[in-house]
Amino acid sequence: MEATEEAGGGGGGGCPFAHGGAPGTAAGKAKHEPVYYADYLELNKLLNAQHMKSEDHGKPAHDEMLFIIVHQAYELWFKQILHELDLVMKLFAQTPIPEKSMGTINHHTERIVKILNLLVSQVQIIETMSPLDFLDFRDYLMPASGFQSFQFRLIENKLGMVAEQRMKYQSAAYHTRLEPDHQKIVQESENSPTLFNIVEAWLERIPFLSDEETGFKFWDAYKKAAEQMFDTEKEIIIDNSNMAGGEKLEEHLDEWRKNKEAFLALLDDEKHEEMRRKGLRRLSFKATQAALLITLYRDEPILRAPFELLTRLVDIDNAMQHWRHRHSMMVHRMIGTKMGTGGSSGYHYLKATLQRGRVFVDISNLSTYLLPRRALPQLPAKMLSKMSFSLEQK
């Protein structure tokens, strides 16, 4: 169904359903059953799926239609996000991942980010409804709640959110608020591979952490460069005449020691594993090393696509958090500190969940451990050759 770009065309405009003959034959005769726009999109079902509870009670509330349509649109976009996630995870499940698949993976993760950003902007539409307008039909919705969106829970689980990150809902697990069929679906997703798991395994397979041919070991070189960076910073602090000779100098040195200690903790596999056990880190030690290598040497051609992927994963995390924040603020605007329709503490519950939903926080935290380009360990020429495209090696 191609768009027809006829000058002065009718109402179809640039839409893929614009008027014109079917492709495939010179005469425009279709080789398949004719498709009608409304039938293809099943508009009879879609446009008749808005049933206002206020109308059922004989007190129609105008804004309930908006409320229903916005939330139905959310669920449609959630379905698309799950569709994209399934493809990305399928491509990532390949071992090894074909180089051309990385571009496809990046394309579809970027689409997820754009959809999430759209969902954030949709909050502005529902905010055109005033709190008083909402009260015209709110009581009819109980005990239904957005908390019961099983598709949103699936998205969280497929990304890699774990049970330990979730707050109890009325002292019970989140899935207890869902109907049995939906409970089964989300519980199965808890025990299925996640995007986090797959990305971690992929990072652990990155081949450039050490090079047998040249003897180069990234982690050893990185530790040495980090030590040199901190030694240089200490000299700058001591030599700075504005800080010398008083409490101010000692304060800055104390801060320097804390930064160095936190920084070098990354370099110790035992400390790293201890932090994982405490829930302070999630990525394995080897995966963290690989993610840092990719981030530091992102300019090398073969690492560009992996770096873009890491960036998109952080973007997904941030967009999810942005949506949660905007949603909590919208709830506060609509009902203040009242109890939610599903029985939660409403705004206070949503606010408390904000910092619990991030999946790829370890990747975000890599910025803490970056070195200036001038301080990066120089990669051996043979290793650089392996990171370049074949045409660049000639």
C-alpha cells in the first residue's frame, strides 16, 4: 500500500493509505483481495471500545472519554514497545551477533526511546482535564488502577527489573493485583531471559579486553592511567596557591582521597562482587570492564555501534523514569494526597517508586570512571587495525 504523490491529491495527503491504484500491475488491478482502510484497522472495534462508566450511571462526564482514549493509547504503545523488545532480544540471542544486526538493534531501541518520549508528552493531554472534571467520574473507576497494566509490568520485566526493586503494594507482590491470566503472563516473564541478562552476556564476550598477539591488557593499562590521573590531580591541589596552607587544602585532599577510593573500587573484582551482593551494582565485573572499554574508545569504528547501543539503553532507563515522574506529578495534580483508585497511597506511592525502576544504572554510572582522552592508554597499532574497517587498513 504505497502512498500516491499526485499533485492536487485528495484527503489522503502523504499517508501510506493515500488514494491511488494498487501496486503490482500497470492497470492498477490488485492481485489480492481489496483492502478497505477501516476494515484493515478494525475501526469498528477500536472506535466502539470506549464505554463510559459515568454514562452507565446516568451522569455522563464529558472528560471520561478523554481519560479512556489516552489510556487506551498508552496500552497500544505498550504493545508496540513489547513488539520491539521481542525483536531486539531475538537478535541479541544470536551468538555471535552478526555485525549487521547491531544496526537493526540500535534502530529498534531508538524507536523504543521515541515511543517512551511520546508517552511522556501524552501526559500534557490528560492534564487538560481539571481535577474537578476528574471527580465527575473518578468514583466509578474503583478499584481499577493503572497499577494493573500488565503490559507495563511486562515491559519492566523484559527490560530486567527484578523483584528486589519493587515496592510492596498493600503489603503484597505487585502481580497479586492482576487477574489470574495476567498474573500468569507477568510471572512467566520474571523467569524468562531479560534484555539486561542478554546485554550482560554480550558485553562479557567483547574481545578487546586483552590481546594475545600484542600482550595488551586493557584493565592493567586503565588502572595505571587512573593512578597517574589521581597523582596529577593531587599535585594540582597542593600546588594551587588559593588552597595551600590551611583547612581548605586539607578539605580538598580529603575529597580527593574519597574520590580516589570510590574510583579504584571499580578496579577490584572482589569489591565489585561485594557491591553486587549488596545490590549496589548489577553488571558483572567483566561486563563492566567491557562497557567501560566501549565508552572510552567509542571513536574506534568497530565500537561505535556498541556505544550507541549502550547510550540507547541509558535513554530507555531515563525515559521510563521521566514517564514515572510525570505520571506521579499528574496524579498529585489530579487527586492531591488522596488514596488511589486501586487502594494505594496514590501520589506518595508513585513518588516512592521513582528511584527503584532503573535497570541500566551501571551503564549510567560509567561516567564516574571516564578518563580524559589525553590520558587514555594508547592501543597497540595491530589492535587498532582490528578495530577498523577493512578499507581503512589499506
